[in-house]
Amino acid sequence: MNYFDWLNSLIEVVIDRIENRLGKKFSYDLELAFEAAKHSDALYKRDDCFHAPLVFLNKAQAEVIGVSHTYYNDEGIKKGLEEIADVFLGSCGHRELLHDFNNLGAGIAIGGIGREKIKIYFTIRLN
């Protein structure tokens, strides 16, 4: 599995958990995913955990952002991803957005690969 396949498999962990908990299946939108991936990468490059754009210039109408600090091993990464999904589901505002929209694209960036602890930056764009 190459790096991008690995990242996509990590995205699926979060989306599957959200879909299972909400009892809802999203239509995956590659244009939204591309925008979300660029945003996650920008968060990583700025080490910014709380930024959200005020105006959406492209296709997205809403966005949810999550960051997790976790250990760089399979168990730690899985736990960090589940933590991100649970934060999205546990926040009334995030959960409401996930209920209101049917099209979703997600992007992920990981900082600190090769160190003991990493930071996972996760963006979901919706419309």
C-alpha cells in the first residue's frame, strides 16, 4: 500500500464511524475531498488546530475540522481517528451539519511521522 492509499484508508475509518453512528450514508464527492485535503494540509503547515474559513469559494457549504494528538503506531492512529469522529458526533454544531448535508469529502494530513507522537489534521467539507 502506498502513502496515499494509506491516507485514504485512514479517512474511511472516520467516515465509516460517522455513517454508522448517524445511520446515514453520505455521497462521497471527490471535488469536496480535494478541497478538504488542501485545507488539512494548510492546517498542518501552519500547525493550526482551530482555523475555519468564513467564506467558501468553491463547492463546499459547510466544514468540520478535527485534530488529534496520538502515538505513531497502528493502535494510536486508530484511536486518534475514532476520537476525531467522536468529537464530530459529540458536538451539537458538528453533528447538526453532518445531519443537514448529504455530500461529503474528507481530507487528512499527518504531522510528525517518524516521531513517537503525531498530529492528525482532519477536514470534512459538506454540501
